[in-house]
Amino acid sequence: MKGSGGEAAAAAAVVGEEHCEEEDRELTVRKTTLFSPGDGLEAYDHRTGDLAFRVETYGRGGACGGGAAAGDLALLGAAGDPVLTVRRRRPSLHHRWDGFLGDGVAAGAKPLFSARRSSILGTGSGILVDLLAPGTAKELRVDGSFPRRCCRVVVAEEEGEEETVVAEVRRKVDEGAHVLLGRDVFVLWVRAGFDAAFAMGIVLVLGRITGDEVDGVLGEELLLEATSPV
């Protein structure tokens, strides 16, 4: 897979060890509603075809379950249990979103991660993700374009160290029909040892921060790798 680098940097249980696998993992993610960008998603494991995650938006007063606020996005496990909740921080000039464990309403709950635009102007991709959980302090960077379904999550290492691609969003190709599917179905690749639930959380905030309008011009390297044959 593209992007070599230290396996220690890639190994990260942010939401939970149960979401980290020993082999690279691919999820097929599809939108289940066209009414609002970033929510109404289902993710299926490519190897087994089983549902791995689904996403819903909490209604007013937590109609989706729990006591979360209206507008929160809930990442649910296959059994419907809340795995992660992402919530917009207000006020925030950088359009910042925080990720909380479970339904995120426990007393004194602190975010596991925080994602924001790197520029206050809000132009281009430029998304940074800060890990806030104890023992995981690290910054990740998103390169490429999520609206085009062609972007990478990269661990930002110290100067002189090689960076590691830990997750990647790509267009999906139907091999049988040799057809490039629309942007409502895409592939999320997750590096071995990296937290798939956390990777899905990043996908959720990307949909909210960048929107779904096609943006910018991609570099040649990312354009060559913008599709997946699976």
C-alpha cells in the first residue's frame, strides 16, 4: 500500500483496541441519504461484506439515542451501539469539530480528538486533526480533497522523520462492470494497527468541514491513486 513509514506511528487505538486490526483494512462507505452532506452513512467490511459502522445525526434532544445535542453526528457499531460522537465546537473561527467516546454526554467528558481547518480563511483542504487522549498526543494532517474522494490522513512526524499514511479515501470502481462509481460510494482504507472507528470519525468531520462541493486541483500523484479496484 502507498505510504511507508514506522508501524509504531500507525498503531493507534484512539476509540478502542477492538477497532484495530493486524492487517490493512478496507471499508466500503456509502451514503444512505442525499439530503445532508456527511451524515447518513453505512460502512461495510470489504473482506466479509458485513456492516461495520453506520452514521446518524442526533435529532433535537438526542432523538437518535442518549442525551447528545441536536446536530451531533453519531458513529454507531454494527449492533447500533454508540461508538463515537462528533460535535461542532462553538464558537470556533476555524470550523472546529471534536470527537467524544460513545454518546459524548458523560459528566466531564473530554474529546479524544479535535479537527479544524489550518487556515481561518477556510480555503482549500488544509485539515489538521489533533489527538487529545492521554498518551496519544500527536497531530495528523489531511492531504488531498475529500469532496473528490481522494485524500490521505498522514501522521505528522518530527522534522527529518518519514511520514506515515494511516488512512486514505478513494473512489470505488465496480470491477465487474468496469465502472467508476459516484461519490456517494467510496473506499476508506485503514492501515494495519490503526483505529478504524477513529478513521471513520475523521471522515465525518471532513464531510462537515469541507462540504461535498468538488474543490481545488489535485497533485499528479494523488490523481493517479484516486480510484480503488475493489
